[in-house]
Amino acid sequence: MYKKVLSLAIALSFSAGFASASDDPLRAQAKAVGLAPLPQTVEIPDNAITPEKVALGQMLFFEPRLSASQLISCNTCHNLGTGGDDNLPTSVGHGWQKGPRNAPTVLNAVFNKAQFWDGRAEDLKAQAKGPVQASVEMANKPEKVVATLKSMPEYVARFEAAFPGEEDPVTFDNMARAIEAFEATLLTPDAPFDRWLAGEDEALTADQKAGLKLFIQKGCTACHSGVNVGGQSYFPFGLVQKPDAKILPPEDKGRFKVTQSPADTYVFRAAPLRNVALTAPYFHSGQVWDLKEAVSIMGKAQLGMDLSEEEAGLIAQFLESLTGEQPQIRYPILPVETANTPRPAL
Ligand code: HEC
Ligand code: HEC
């Protein structure tokens, strides 16, 4: 029986050609450890994604008047032209203040189990209310945001279209819902790795395949797996060996601040690695600019391994294959202010 199956498999692999058959075992292994293709679209259970809501959410994402200064929009720190982040070590917000953490990308964020490095927001709509109010980010007040939006008739009409049947649709909550719907469209499918997973052997270079093998064999996939190659669970940063204080600043205790549990000291969400080649600098502290160096640090900190230069380089090349098709966004034209629009407060 076994012999028959084997000879059938060999016959099949001959007919499919050597090259394509040779990647199947690695592909099966990648799938077995939970690596998965990024879907083209996604649904949000409690927030229907309609064209009206997405269009409104896109305007709000680019709307600097959501901030007190009327100068800072979501796109300031999550620039959709540069991989959905700001390419700074830590973000700069209201009054040129430096925040404590690196901005993660908004691309594919919908697939993360929870939002922020410490997972303190359960989903994108809970998340979106944070930066608008955070004093080091947009420093605004919900009432002022609503007054600003209501002062411009085009926004009122667009909220009515996006939230049909609601008596008073221009609310802070609905702002967050519209932004969430837009963010759910910020997906980057068809990365070389996705095409390879789908059976296209030539989508990865030989070095990238070697890097993928190492990524699995060394144990990176224990924490970085699933559709987003991370973003699903929490681990101590420095599980085996603490990285130095520049990379893991002692004052940021990670999830401890969320749960108050001592076991969560220096625990962070395993970073999602989709598009990671576009989002340097790395780690919540944003102190490492080179992807290969970030890989070496992970080897030591999380696995207690000294990866060779060559191994770290191959893994970094594999990570580059996670860069997908970037969403093509048309910069929205925003409504002009009226006499009732609150004025900027710098
Ligand atoms: C001043 C810069 C700044 C602005 C403005 C800003 N963000 Fe962020 N954003 C950050 C930083 C920094 C973090 C990480 C903070 C943390 O983990 O504690 C973050 C985290 C996020 C995340 C979580 C991603 C993940 O993988 O966990 C999302 C989503 C997000 N922001 C969306 C938005 C939206 C929507 C807006 C506009 C309403 C916005 N941001 C405005 C800097 C900014
Ligand atoms: C025990 C779990 C664990 C293992 C194993 C692990 N990581 Fe991580 N990884 C994390 C966590 C947690 C973070 C977030 C660290 C922080 O707070 O900055 C992270 C962050 C990263 C980052 C930075 C991403 C960014 O956007 O800043 C890279 C790159 C990375 N890991 C690659 C790897 C590679 C490659 C391996 C295998 C050699 C690996 N990781 C093994 C948990 C793990």
C-alpha cells in the first residue's frame, strides 16, 4: 500500500516537474507551523464595511483637524506612503513632544489579536479613540472633535450616509467606526511569500527559502506565526536574555501597565512581521535600524542563540518576502472649514 502511494507521489512529482515538487515539503512545514496567506479582504463582525463608511474613514484618517493643532493626522505617524508608519524611533506629536514608543504600521493591523505593543486596545475602533485624545499625539477632546465635524456640512452628510437611520450620526464613536472600516481595507496581499505559499515556487529566491527554513527551525515561528507572522500573543521581550537598556528601556514595563500582573513585566505582543522591511527602526523602543541586526537580537533575547551573520542575513532576506502589494490610496479632498469650525490650538 505504502509503496503504491510512494510511486504515485513520485510519478506525480515527475509530471509536475522537479522544481515545483521540491518546495512542497517546506511549504507543508510552513503551513504546519501556522504561517498563512494574507487574505484579499476581511470582515469585521460588529462593523459592516460599506463604501460610504470606508470613504469617510479615509477622509478622517487624513484629517488633521481631528487634532488640537489641526496639523497632525493619523497619516502623520502612520504614513501610507512609507509602510504605514513614521520611520522615527519614537513618534513626535502635539507640540513637538516625543512619545515613548515606536509607531507600528496600520497595514494589516486588523489581523492583530489586540492593538498596541502591549495589546491595551481590543480592536481598531477602541484603538482609534486613543491617539485623538493622547496628549503626546493629537491632544484633542471628543466634544471638540464632534463640534469640528458638525461644523462642516459635507461631513454631516457623509456620516448620515455611512450610518443610515441613526438620529445623530456624527459622534466620536462613529468616527472611530469609520476609521476602523477604512483600516480594514489597508491590507497588503500577494507578497512573494503569499505567492509561494499558493504554490508558485519561483516567488522566493533560494536564499529566502533558506531563510524561511531557519525561521522555522530556530523557533521564530513559536511566536511569529499566523496571517500576520506575529501579532497574536504576548511574550517577555528578553525571554532568555534581556537586550540592553537602550533597546529595552527599564521604565517601559509593557503589559504590566495593562494587567498590573508582575508576570507581565516587560511582556510585549510578538510584533507582526508583515512589511517589516518597510518599517524600520525596530522594536517598541525604535532603536535598531537594521533588520539583520534585529534578527540577531531576537535570536539572543528570545531563543538564547547566537545566529551567525549568514543565518541572520538569510532570515532577513526571508522577512523581505513579506512585503506585499501596498494599498493604492488617493489622497482625499477634505471639506473646507466654516465660521463654526473651532480654531487650531497650537
Ligand atoms: C503622534 C503620532 C501618532 C498619531 C498622530 C497616531 N498614532 Fe497610531 N500609534 C502611534 C504610536 C507611537 C503607537 C504605538 C503606541 C503603543 O503601543 O503604546 C500607535 C499605535 C497605533 C495602532 C496599533 C497598531 C498595532 O499593531 O498595534 C493603530 C491601529 C493606530 N496607531 C492607528 C492610529 C489612528 C487611526 C490614528 C488617528 C486617529 C493614529 N493612530 C494617530 C503613533 C501615532
Ligand atoms: C518567545 C517569543 C519570540 C520568539 C521566539 C521570537 N520573537 Fe521576535 N518578537 C517577539 C516580541 C515579543 C517582539 C516585540 C519586542 C518589542 O517589544 O519590541 C518581537 C519583535 C521582533 C522583531 C521586530 C519587529 C518590529 O516591527 O519592530 C523582529 C524583526 C523579530 N521579532 C524577528 C524574530 C526572529 C527572526 C526570530 C527568530 C530568530 C524571533 N523574532 C523570535 C517575540 C519573539
